[in-house]
Amino acid sequence: MSLEAQLELIYNTAQSGTREGKVCRDILLSLWDDGISHGCDLRELMSLDHDHYTAVQQVIESFYSSKQQLDQYMTTRQMTVLDEIDYGKKKRPANDPALSVADTFGKVKMR
């Protein structure tokens, strides 16, 4: 699976209201360099299903070996949408219609 396809899987899951969605959201926000520290619980990472865990592992490995960053593949708008989702219901729930204006990963051209 290509790096873009792996990121698409992770991003699309991150927008869902599931436990896997929260973990994927935390991982992407942790990889995003916006000057704010976003934590990712490694125990939650290890609890992902095989497909998602493998995708995350390969994305991190690819970024490390090629010295790339997430901002080369995703837009600020995409990450802002994820940052506005709060699974604790303090901000916006994952399925809030106000967030539906965001482009899906496949519609946004990668840099």
C-alpha cells in the first residue's frame, strides 16, 4: 500500500466517532508540527487493529527514512478539522455537521 493510501486510511478513520478514530486522530496530530504538543498514548496505538497499526507503522517508518513530515502530505485545513474533533464532547463530536465542510483526504491534492 502506498504512503498516500496509508495516510488516507488513517485520516478517514480519524474522522469517525470510534475508539480507533480517536487513536488515529491523536497520531496524526502528534505528527503535525503546529508548535503545540499533542500526545499519543502508545498503549492505544498498540490496541489498533492490524490494518491501522501497520499503516501507522509504515507511515512513521517512511517519514523517518526519507526525512519527510506530515505537512508535505496533508493541508492545514485537514488537520484543523481533526483538531476541532473532541471525543470527550467538550468541543465538537466527530460526526458534527459543522465539520462536514472539510474536504475528504482523497479530494485534497497532496503537496
